[in-house]
Amino acid sequence: MKIHTQIKNDCYKADGFIGEYQKLVRDVVIPYQYSVLNDELPDIEKSHVIDNFRNAAAAIRGEDTKDGFYGMVFQDSDAGKWIEAAAYSLQNYPDENLEKTVDDFVDIIADAQEEDGYLNTYFTIKDKEKRWTNLLEAHELYSAGHLIEAACAYYEATGKRKFLDVMTKNVKHIHNRFVKENTEGFPGHPEIELALMKLYRITKDEDCLELCRKFIDTRGVNADFYKLEKEKRNWTVWGNNAEDNNYQQSGMPVRKMDKATGHAVRAVYLYTGMADMASETDDKELFTACERLWQDITERKMYITGAIGSTVHGEAFSTDFDLPSDTAYAETCASIGLMFFASRMLENDVDRKYSDVMERAFYNTVLAGMQLDGKRFFYVNPLEVVPGISGVIATHRHARPQRPGWYGCACCPPNVARLITSFGKYAYGENKNTAFCHLYASGKIELSNGIKFTCETRYPYGFAVTYKIEKGGKMAIRIPAWSENYTVIHNKRLIKPKMTKGYIYIDVADNDTLIIILDDSIRTNYASTKVHDLTGKVALSRGPLVYCFEGVDNDNDVLSIALKKNGKAYVAQNDNLPCDSIAISIPAVRKSDCDGLYSFSPLAENDCNAVAVPYYIWGNRGENQMRVWMEEA
């Protein structure tokens, strides 16, 4: 049974910290990324996304495709994510010029659709006769999923149906193949499952629900499917191991899964679709499987920053409690997918264990995935960086100390943009009589159940949250697990509302004022002794923000610093940080280096104050050392 639904994006108008990020995406990120998709920027990795669609249209007409197809087999997905980001931005900030740009892009995409509804530039340009013969690697369903999501978002933003109709036609083509014709198969890279649920909610077309159920319920039933598929063809895209069922999430039916394995993004995209289906159809067995997977990720395989996927080998989960800091893969897209998963789990069960993780992933790994100027991006998010090693030697080459401007595989940059512009969908939710406040974000909220209110806060740096109620009802507000102490003031009266699963429930009337004051303490975090990499180390956090130590704030050397045990940390001014950001200072010792590589003599120690900054800010002030987890003296 569905407990609540995400709000429409246009129900939330952001201000404050989130509003500033949404304006950055509007003013800088969306135009910048569109220029990248058009190959207009010098010294930036080529994208060719828009020309791929033009060339596919030319191929359909029997014309010369000029330079053909360029990029990854899933290059079309970048178009979907960019349009989705633009659509949500249009809901936040109407813009005739941007809308015209998207309309023109939609026209180009529509021209690339084949008569039978098929839409994929790689196969239309290069290998039309090979379509649907390589579900393992070819990402046809993955790319379709991102275009479906974009079409849904653009329809919600503008009411224009052209793109929605294009993707509905594409879904009919896919449904015909896999449901009506009962062709065996399921996506090598899950994504279309969650997209189909979005399309179903807009169109109420049962084919979407049926197709989603087919892909979820057939996955892993035949554990040899990809192996048998590979034997039928004489070509490959990547040379993927068709028998690596852990990587592909295909070793068993999803309802029996209890361990998160393999490619982290594929995993959480799949789990998101499963949780969404469970909510929509009241499938308790499916939700129970999701609960097992959630527990496995968050209790054994998640970094303190909300990052997941610890190994570069397969961009994957490795094994329980294997969370190395300096070789972490921790893909930006994986944390975005974890937020998706959390939001759909909240659809089934309003419990702060989901929204706490959603918040942790956003304010740390997701925001760290984009430079503060909106023009450079991290694919990988390590928790420790040492210049000369990180990004250089073979074992650490993936963990770059600086954000590149773009990537040949550019899934992360537009993913960050669409997540930020759609933030309201994750911050707020509703059912018939309740407003759910999962995340704290300034702005105006108007829900379809009639509840209207304004939220005012300086979060994540300020810890007072004020709700001014215009139209009343019931409010359900998350109190984070990190806030051991909190205060609730209702119309100037101190109250102690009932808490259920980390949410306080309060009846509010028109013109009421509700103030939540959270704990602003600086917290010292300790890892389980099962995490071998973190023995004897601590990390600092304040509110939702995990902190790190950068060389630029610590005499260009954080490796020699150890934090004093029981040292009193305090908020500190740091003029090198962006406006309103807050640093932390903490007593520490700095160890002097020995004369040689090793020494029999203990290293001399001198007292100092170490300075920490929010993790999401790291890498914005030049290349230097960085650590989240510090030795404790």
C-alpha cells in the first residue's frame, strides 16, 4: 500500500542553500553542458550527443551520416539527463529561451526515431541489424530509460506532449518485443524499470507497469541468460564477462536477493525500480527483498559520505566492510542512485533510516561531484588524496585530485544537474492529509492535498528550521539520527510531539508557526573495527556535513597530523571558503619527519590546530592533500 507520493517539482520553489545551487545549475551548468553536448568547447572531451541524433535521422532517410556515431554505446543517455535537468529548471525558473532550446532538441530526437518506434542512435547509425541482440552490453534499455525520464519531466514542466509521445511509442515497441512476443531478456544495465514507473504514473498506461514487472520478475530466473545470448552472436561492445552474474545483478530472482553485489549504479537503479514497483502494487515480498538489500548496503558497504561502490574493478561493491579511503571508487552516480533508492523506500515506509542516508549522500558525495563553479566534475569520490599518487599510479589512477571538465563516459555531470534541479521531489512528499518533510530546504511548498507552507532555514550551516503554515493539516518532519537533542516550538509554545520511526507528527492550522531547532554539535565519528582501513582513525561531522582536512588549510601537509583524543573542536572562520561555509578547528599534533625512510626513534610531536572543511568543498582550491579519516593521537 502506498504510504505517500513524491511531490511534483513545481510544488516546491527553493530559496537558501538549495536555491543557490539551483540557480547555479540554471545559469551555468545547463548552458555549459549543452555546449559540451554540441562539441562547442575547446579542450573539453568530445561528446557528439546532438550530432549522433542528427546522424541517426540522416541514416533513416538514407543520407550520408557524415562522421557517423561517436562515443559510448549509451551516449544517448546524456541527452536524456540534460533535458531532464532543463525540464526541472524550467519548473523552478520559467525561461522561454531554454524551453525553445529543449523544443529544438526534442525535434532532433524525434527525427531519429524509426517507424516502428525504435530509438537508439548507436544501432540506427552503425548496426541496425544487431539491435536487441546484446542486452548484456549494448544499453538500449538503459538509454531508453533516461529518455523516458526526460520526456516525463518535460511534459510535467511544459504540458507539451511531443517528447512524451515519442517515448510512449518507443515503450510500445519494447513492450511488443518483450511482452507480446514474449522475447526472453532483461536489461544489462537496469534503469528503464524506474523510468517506466514514472511514465505509468503520468499516462496510466498498463503496458508500462506490465513491462516493468516483466523486467523485474524475469531477471535472474535464468542465470545463464547472458551466457546463452553471447553464444548466439559473434560481436561484442566491451567484452563483458557474460557469466559474471554478480556484476550484472542476474544470478538469482530479485525477490531472493539479500546481498548488494557488482556494479553499484546498476544495483541501486535496479533496487529503485523494485521499491517503486513494490509501492505501486503493494508487493510486500518485493519490498522485503528491498529491505534486505538496503540493510546490506548501509550497514556493511557504505562510506561515511554516503558513497557506495568501493572498488574500481567493475565500479562495484566488493565485500563487507571493505571501504578503503584512497582507492575508493565511490561514483557520483552511485550516490545519486542511492538517493533514488532511499526515496522509493520512503514510498513504502516513512522511516528516517532512508531519509538520513538520502541526506548524507546528497550533501557529501553528490555535491562533491561538481566543482563550486559548476564547470568541472568528479566521477570518482575518494576519501583520501595524495598528489603524486592519486590519479597517477596504476592502483590510484581513477582517484583524481582535481575535477576534469568532462568525460568520455559522462554519466555523472548531467546526473548531478538533474538531481539538484529536482531536489524538491526528495525533500518533500505527501499523502491525502499529511505533508512529509524528509530534508530541510528553504522555499515555498504547495501540495496537492491542500497543505501550503514556507520553510526558512540556513541549513546545512544553520540548525533552526521555521515552517510558516498558510494552509494547515498534518506535518511529518524528520528528526535526523545525528541530532540527539532537538527542540520543537509550536506557536511560541514548547512541545514534545510523538515520534514514529524518526518523524514527529504535528497537526497545524492556518497561520501557525512551527520551529525545529536541531543539534549543532560537532561530532566525532568512529568506524567499526571490521573496517580494516580505519583502525585508530576518526572523522568529524556537523549536521549532515562530513568534514575533511585539506593541505591548503594545514601548511600543505595533512599526512603528519593526528587529532588529539578528546580535543574540543569548534567552529572557525576560514576566509578561503565560499560565503556562509563553516570550517572546524580542532587541537592536534604534527609529527616531525624522520631523517630516513624508517627510524628507531619516535617522531617528535608539536601541538597545532588542524582545520577541517566540508567534504563537498574539497578540490576547489588547487591540488593538495585531503583526508576524511584522521589518526587520533
